[in-house]
Amino acid sequence: MIDVILQWPNLCAAWEQVADNRGAAGPDAISTTRFARNWEEHLRTLAALVQAGRYRPGGLRRVAIPKRAGGQRLLRIPNVGDRVLQRAALNVLEPRLERGFLPCSYGYRPRRGVRDAVAAIVRLRTLGRTWLLDADIDDCFDSIDHRLLRGFLREEGFDAPTRALLDLWLHSGRVAAAPDRGLAQGMPISPLLCNIYLHRLDRALTRGRWLLVRYADDFVVCCTGPQQAEAAQRAVTQALDRLHLRLEPAKTRITSFAEGFDFLGAHFEGEGVHFLWEDHALALDERTPAWLWRHLAFEY
């Protein structure tokens, strides 16, 4: 698998993806523009270092970006070369993992997104699932347990050199207060690793016949009544406990379409769904402009 990651066409494609994204420079202050001056040499050097077992990722630059709903999200940005290598790994690993991921997850997956998650909730509403557990995982990315994740990577059949490469990025993205935990938001590989981890939550709940819609660490479990929603919360708590995660109490509640709730920037109430944009309520349906869906996806 590591040989496929390091194939020249894959490295070139990864560089083009990173360059097109035009992200900020990492702690070494080398921008994509500067990297582009000698990109072929940089890619060959990266590949040689990995093959020789001498590759070590650089540090991470902290960047705080504002959230639409208020507050800030802390990103930790790798150097451009590290981002290219992570993107190369992502290009190889993601298609392999997609075959096993479940239909209930929508975040950070190709050809899936906020629009599809909203549509799935609307479908479940029409089936009479009008009560919900509206849930959020407390500090999810920073709480990912590295020991458990390493075991999941072995379960997925990743070879030892690929696991060793991923482990280097796990180490660089660890939380200072808990050195065996954490995924850095801002690393291209982190969303996929998060989905590998939370796939175990999807699997546990679907085996229990719960109907959930998950987008990264935000999800709803759609139910027929309040008692079933309470049972769903107990099932979720048990499943998360096995993953060394917990619900965020302030962001988790049992609610209904009649009462109304917000999910992924959309407001569901009664038979309607809308998004508040510049003090205007915009109905979300098949005519919703593509830019609005992209905006919602960026927020989450």
C-alpha cells in the first residue's frame, strides 16, 4: 500500500490538489507558491525519505478561524510538503475504506455532504420518525484515542509501513495535555481517521436498528417517540463509552420536529426546513443554490 501512495502520478495529483486549495503556509512559512518553484524536487525528496524510513513531519501552525454561529475553531496547519504526502495517502486509502463505510455517515466523504444529510432526515420524517436524539460528541477530534485507532487501522488491513506513516501524523497531532489522544483539525488525513474511528459508532447503532444521520461528530438518531429517543441516548452513551468518547451535555437533547431543532446549519420545524442567511429564512430544497450547500459544508 505504501508503494501505491508513493507512486509518482499519485504524488503529482496530491500536489495539484494541495496547490488548488491554496491553503496557508505551515510553521516553516513555505507557501504553496514557493513550494511550486521546485515541486518535483520536493516530491522526490519526500518519497525518498519515506522509503528510507527517515521521514519526519514538521510542526503544526495554529490558526483560529471564526465560526458563523460565534466562537472560533482552532486549526493546526502542517507544512505544505506534509500536506501533499497526507493527501497522497488519502487518495489511496479513502476509496478502499469507502466500500465499508455505512450509508448513515455523510461528513468528509466523496459525493456526500450536507445536502444529502438534510435529505436523509427529511425522508425519515416522512416515515414517522418525528422524535430525535440531537447529539454532539464532546471535543471529538481532540479525544480520539490513539491506541484504539491503531487497532482499528490493523482491523482495516493497513500494512505496517502505512500504519507507521499514519502513526507519525498521529504523534504530530496529539494533544499536549493527553499525548496519546487527538487528531489535528487542519491535517488533510484527520477527517478520514475520524471517520474510521466513528465508523465503529455507526456500526454499533445500526446493528441495534437505530436510524441515525451522522456528519462527523454531529448526528441525530430519528425515533418514533420520546421514550425511544431516551433509549437511543442510552445506546449512544454505551457505544461512545467503548470508544472513550462522551456526549456534549450542552449540545445534546431529545427533541421533535414539532418543537424544532437545528442541525448542520439547517433549521427543521414541522414540515419545513430552512437556513438563516443574512437575517433571511431560505427554504432548503432541490432549488437551493450550490454555493449555499458549499458554505454549510465548509462550516462543518
